[in-house]
Amino acid sequence: MPYKTFLGLPENIVAALCYPVGWLSGLFFLLLERKNKFVRFHAMQSILLFMPLALFIFLVAWVPVIGWFIADGAGMTAMLLILIPMYMAFRGSKFKIPIIGKIAYDFAYGE
């Protein structure tokens, strides 16, 4: 039986919902979910992954012409980075993205 969350949904669904809107959805679920460590792990991982990426895209996009191409490439990469962890969270996996995953795991599980 899957564990419930504050929304009353299974934890794998809520964990997968931490990724679609990037760091904003991660922040939303991190602030609302206080007890479920699995959801908090995926929410923090989403924030740590997409906030620097969004900042990078924003800053690079200010550079004329070449910056636009780099920002577009980073945006396409971000779309892939949304799908992979989202799918893994839906499967119920604690999929750790290198470096970021360890920080998020330590935050959520306190080890």
C-alpha cells in the first residue's frame, strides 16, 4: 500500500508532480509536505536541479545571438531533465542525480 501525502494521493504521484514546473513545483511541494520524506527528497532535488539551470538560461539569454542558441540548447536539456526524474519518481525510485541527489537525500532523510 502506498503511503499517503497531505493531498491524500499516493506518494509516487506527488513526488512525480515535483518536477513538471521545475523549481516552482518543487518549492510548492517542499513547503506543503512536512511528513513524507520521499516527496521532500524529490521536491528538494527538483529545486536544486532546476533553480541553477533556470538562472543559467536567464543569464545566458541576455548575450546576443550566441547566448540565445546556448539558452535554447539548455532549455531542451531541461525538458529531458524534467521527464527522466519525473518518471523515476512515479516508479517509486529514489533516483539520485549526481551531487544534487546526495544533498537532497541528506536534507530529506537527515543522514
